[in-house]
Amino acid sequence: MDTLNALFRWLHILAGIIWIGMLFFFNWVNGPFAATMDGDTKKKVVPELMPRALWWFRWGAVYTWVTGVLLLMLVFYHGGIMFDGDAGWSAGAIVMVAFSLLVAPLLYDALQKSPLGKDPKVFGAVMYALIAVVLFLMAMWGKFSYRATNIHLGALFGTVMIFNVWSRIWPNQQKIITAVKNGTAPDPALVSLAGTRSRHNVYMGAALLWTMINQHTTTVPLQIGIPAQYAFALPLVVILVAWHLVWQLYRRAGKVKGF
């Protein structure tokens, strides 16, 4: 088990670097760069660059998610660190696991398509409130330990993100790349949808990285004065910090220039 644990962690981190690294490249490097290209340049560069980059992007996502689920089963479900005290598997725990790995992307997608998704600030506030409710239910209803709550938040983000990659970003990028290659203007609705979902993944991805160092954060709640029973509140603080950092990095990305 220790060998499998080490192997899956290594592969998980390797795949995660590929996935999240490409995600950051698209948003903070390629996006500002693409805005400087004229039509003829885009017609040459985009069909050659983007399919290659998107191949690493989407398959990095798959291997990150698969190895993450394997680690979840090995370390938490098999390893017996899902619950605090005498708590065990209950209806609440099963529902919250199912929500994280199955329901969350569908709910996110429906809300993003609703009128709430038209205003980024409103949508972000609604998502943050829902995340708070989910974390509360994991801890209080599912009786998850702090580490289990933290890692299932990561699983939730990762599942929503891979849903975006394969169901929203990649299908729309295929149409966008084809249009550019043919010398026609891509449908603005497709560009907007792919761009929005990619930005959402950046914000979720920054917070997701906190959950990947889960084992090293177990003492942080007590160190900053959060009682053990309310340790689930720490990821809410981390999310706010991560989102602010991402916002600042987007601002910085637009100021970085070529020679």
C-alpha cells in the first residue's frame, strides 16, 4: 500500500503539473499573446499551436483526475482516515461523496447557464456560498475529518474542472481553431464560453492546489485559532486568498510584454 501510495502521488503530481501548467499558460501567456496577432498570423499559428497544447491539457486533466480518485480510495476509503472519532459511513457521508464526484459539475453547469451566470461577481458569490454549505454538510452531516473535508473539496473542484475541459472547453476550441484555420471569424459565443470556463478553472485550480498538500495542513486550523470542530472553515479562507491571488495574476499577465 505504501508503494502504491507513493506511485500514485508521483503520477498525480506529474499529471497535475502538466494540466494546471497548461491552464495557466493559456490564460496568462497565450491569451495576451493571441490578442497581439493579426488575422494572417493567427491563421498560421493557432492551428499548429493550440491542438498540440490542448492535447497535453486535456489528457493531463484525465490522468490527474484518475490518479486523484485512486489516491482518494487508497488513502481515505481504504486507509481509514475519512472520519473523526467513532463516526463511520452513513447516508450523509455517501451523499456528500456522490455530490462531490457526480452531482457538482452538473449543478455548476446548470447555474452557469442560468441568469446567475451572466454576472461574474454574482456567480462567484453564489458559488462561494454553495461551497460553504457543502463544506458544512461534509463536516457536520457526513462527519468527515478535516483532511477528508479538504480532499473532497479538491475532488469536487477537480471533477468540475475536468467536466469543463472535456464538455465545454475542448469541443468549443475545436470549432474555434477550425474557423481560424479557414480564415473566418469564430463564433463570439463559443469564444466567450470557452474563455469563461477556462477562467473558472484557473480560480478553482489555485484553490485545488491547497487540497493537494492536504497532509501538510492538518495543524493549520488550530495554529490560527479555529477550533477542531470548525476546521472545515479553513478552506473557505484559502479560497478567498487563492481567488484574490488569481485576480492579481490576471492583472499582471496583461502587463507582461514581448521584446
